[in-house]
Amino acid sequence: MKTPVFYYNGWKTTYLPDGFKVEYQFSAGTEFQFIHHLTFSGIELVEFDQSRVEQLVGQLGLVELLSYWKAFASQRIETPCISLTPAQIEFWHKLYLKGMGEYFYTNQI
């Protein structure tokens, strides 16, 4: 089964009195949809920069997507839901290529 593109479609953050929940959406082609949930509790969010939290949560999704991407090893990952600076793109590109080295080697990719 070939799925040349893996998508990071977005996330939804729900703020709670003692933290927040995040729901990430990923897909491979049009056939496969994935939802990943994370809960951060025990955090007092009295005063916080919501836009900064969303930026960090969005970047965390770039790590979470690898668990699902490995099932397909798509040649391309598209992230229409998040804008990255050139420096961030370089960081994630290096992290993916070097961080997934054993996976690539083991699977002869």
C-alpha cells in the first residue's frame, strides 16, 4: 500500500481549570484518519500566553505524528495547519532524518 503523502491536519485545544487537552488530527491519503489525544493536568493556567501555548502544542504535534507516519513511511509530510519559519523547517528536517535513522536503516528506506 502506497501513500505518498502523510498529513498533519490540525489540532484542537480544550482548556480546563487544571490544564488542557489536545486532540491532533493526522491522515494518510484519503483512506486513513487518525486522532491522537494528550492531556496535560496539574497545571494552573491563571495567566498564560494562549498564542504561545498553541504554538508549542502545534510543534508537539510534529513529534506525535511520527508514531502514525511510521505505518506508511510516506515520502512527504504536509503540514497545512502550521506555519514554520525556515529555521524551524531546518530543525524538523534534521530531527526527522537523523532521529529516524534506525527506523530508516531497519526498514531499508
